[in-house]
Amino acid sequence: MAIGKQLCAMVPRKSHREYSPAPSRRDPVEILEEQAKSRLQQLVPIRYARMLDSSFAFLRDSAAVMAGDLATTPTTGLTGQACGDAHVANFACSPPRSGT
């Protein structure tokens, strides 16, 4: 518990409130296009159309973009693992998207 508190003091939550893209940040569209190569091609336009619905829909369907962005933010050095589709919409906090 003490170690956790020390790490929280070193990297407080407020250190994440400002974000500036890293100069080496990959183009998000390039990331999505790279992913599209391994997907069923007839479904890619549907995915993109859903992502255009809202900022939330875009972020929900672009985990690779988010992971790249978060990789440059402050860290305590502790690692955790989130498996599956872990976001607020899957915890009954908002209605499910149609078709899912």
C-alpha cells in the first residue's frame, strides 16, 4: 500500500489532464488503415461509418490509436492488463450501439 501511495505521489492523476501529441505520433488514419488490412474487407466501410457517428464512437473503435497516444503519457512503471472490450458502454452505463 505504501509503495502504491508513493507511486501515486510521483505520477498524480492530474498529470494526465493535459495532453499534447508526441512529435513522433503516427497518423491515426494510417493506424486504422493498417488494421483494416487484417479485417473482413466488406465490413471495413461499416466500421468507418460507425466511427463517424460521434467522438465516442471513434474512440471506442480505435483502441490502437488510443494505446499509441497513452504510451507517451506519464506512468508509474506498474503494468496492468485489461482484457476484452473494457469501456463504460459495456458496463451498462450507456445504451448499447445498434448492431452490437
